[in-house]
Amino acid sequence: MSRYFIKMLVRESGERLPVLCTRESEVPLFYPTCFALSHLRNSGQASATIEQALRSVMALQLILDRSKIDLFSRLNEGRILEQWEVEEAMRQASSPLRELAATAASPVDLNATNVFYLPIPGEGAKPLGKALHRRSLSVRLVYIRSYLNWIAELWIGRMRRAGSPELGRQLEAAQKRVSAQLGSRIPRRRSRATLEQREGLSTKDKVRLLEVIRPESLDNPWSSRHGRARNRLLIELLLKLGCRRGELLGLRTVDVNFATGVIRIVRKADDKNDPRTYEPNTKTNDREVMLGNELTALLKSYVQANRRSIKGARKHGFIFVSNGSGAPLSLSGLAKVFAALRNECPDLPSELSPHVLRHTWNDDFSEHCDRENISNEEEKQLRNYAMGWVPDSLTSQVYLRRHTREKSKKVSLKMQGDLIRKAT
């Protein structure tokens, strides 16, 4: 178990503020907290972003503990990390937090040169064990570099005010060297490696998913009547509206007009009336979406029959509730829904998640626009509104991999057929 953990504080205003604490005292660490407040929170970063940054700082702290490096003593001496220490930190940073926490209890001997990995030219540092995904490692190193730059600048300012400009210049030079060394090793996104990136479900998988979630299906992984009704509705809304998981879990009964079938998706960040510590958030713009008659009836039936049967659900207005307690369904609760599908229905894709269904909606939307001969510009505007993106957003390109690939194949085959006909 890690000696550090992230604690989510909920202020009276409803603001969620993550802090990095030690397990022994449960007291927030001073400098990581200052970094979160002054550098991240004051620049308008969301609580989820601050939490991600603090997890990176936690990784750095575990690495320093294992290497017996007292960062603050180093700073007082006008130093941060030596070049070979940065290389060793890079090697360890490639490992998941759980593995870092496990190895932090076994400090390395800084005098034994054979424990450090010296990378072969062209290779990256080898992790302790299982390596982080390239994108996750990139994010972690960006925040580690940001934290080290921030704390070095804080010390440099102190040294100048204390009349130690020479020590300040020495630390400034060390900061620039470490920042440049880390920056040169941050993995860049491989723009050409697109075949293994996340896409929507195939038609076959989509049909299978809709079959499994029917309450009467023998393969339905949930036993309770409420669970089957709720989870079917959850998945149908994700699949047919393309909304994010936070938008879905943030829906209240007042957001739905059952007479017209209109749902309002609105931002409610730091809602003091939301009892969940980790509040599901709407990351995109407010918007209204339309439900068909079948989906409206399904939603109405759940709210008026299944949800109403859960006693605790009467204490709040959130649509989706937990079995038993009736509390608003949490992000972890939604994750368990998809974990049950993946575990109990192995013929479904192993990467099945709420976001995969968002990709699936975009594939379906593209196919509909092709059938209806909707122009590219109109399709872009309609998609951006439905997804909650700004009108000139280019985010849609991330969600069109499958559709673009399949359409390209059809065009290529047609071109080949045309060439053969011309040749004959």
C-alpha cells in the first residue's frame, strides 16, 4: 500500500478539491497542496485535472523516497537532480503507481552504479515492470516537470530575497537542465499509429450488446429487476445520444420533459447538492437533445416504476440510482456495470466502455449523414452541437476512425473496379 493517497475535499460551496496526503497522518503535503492551489486551481483547472496532476506528483515523491533523495535539502544547496538521477527517475516513472508504491519500500543504493539503467541510444528507459501507456507516461512526465519547475522557481525567489543571488543562479541553471532533460524524454504522440486506437463498436457487437441488456435475456449479467432496467436504460442512452458518462450520471428528473422527449444537458460543476465526493461532470457545452418515442417511454418507465421502488432515491433528483441505498449512481458504480458486461459476456469487446459507445454514436451519425446526403459543413455543425463541442471544433476527427476507414475501403474498391472496366 502506498504511503500517499489523494483525498477529495468537498467545500461548503460544493467545490471539489483534491489534496495529496500521507497515510500516517492524513495531513495534506504542504508544497503539493500549494502547487495544486496556486498553479492549477487558480488557472481554472477542473478537479479531475488537479487530481491527475497530484497523482503524478505522488509518483515523483515515491521515486524520491525509494532513491533516498531529500528534494528540499537539494533545493537549499542549489541543486535538484543529477543527470543520471533523472534517467533513473524516468525509468521508475514508466511504472504504474501501484508498482511504484510496492517498490518504494525497497530503497535503491545510490552508490551502486549497477542499479541504474543506462539507456542504449534510441531506446527509452525500461520500467520496473509493466509499463504505462505512452499517453499516460507523457501526461505524468509533463506534470512532474511542471511541479519541479514550480518549486524551483519558488526557491529561487526565496534565495534572491534572502540575499543569496549566486545560489539562486546555481539553482536556476539546475532547473533549466532538469526541465530540458525531462522535456526531451516526454513521449510524443505517434500520429501515424492509428490502427490500434479506440473506435466504436462494429455492427455485430452493437447488435449483441443490445440483445444482452434486454431484461429477459438469459445472458443478462444482472439479477435484480431495478438493476436490469437501469443498466439497459444507461446503455441505450449512451449508445443513442453519444453523451459522456458524467453527463449521463448528472441527469436529474427536472432535466427531462417527458411530454416532448427533450433532455437538457447542462454543466453543474461543484454542485453542493450532489452528495458524491467524485462528482460526475459535464465537460462540454450545455445543449438539448431529443429522445425518440421508444427511448422516452423507457426512461419514463424507469423513473416512475423502477427508480420509485428504491426508497433512498426520494432524497434527491438524480435519475440513476444505486441498488439498495438509492444514492446517486457513482462513476465507480457505472464502471462496475461495464465490468460485469465484459466479464460475464466474453464475446463482447474487451475494451467496452461508456466512451466506446460515444465513438459508436459518431459512426452511426456519419452513416446517417451519408444516407441523407447531408453536406460536410452541415454535418460538422450538427455533430458539434449534438456532442456539446464549439461550432468550429475539430474534435470529431478523433471519433471518425472506423467510418473514415470503411468509407476509404469502399472508395478504393470502386476505383479499382472502374480501372478494370476501363482496361477491358
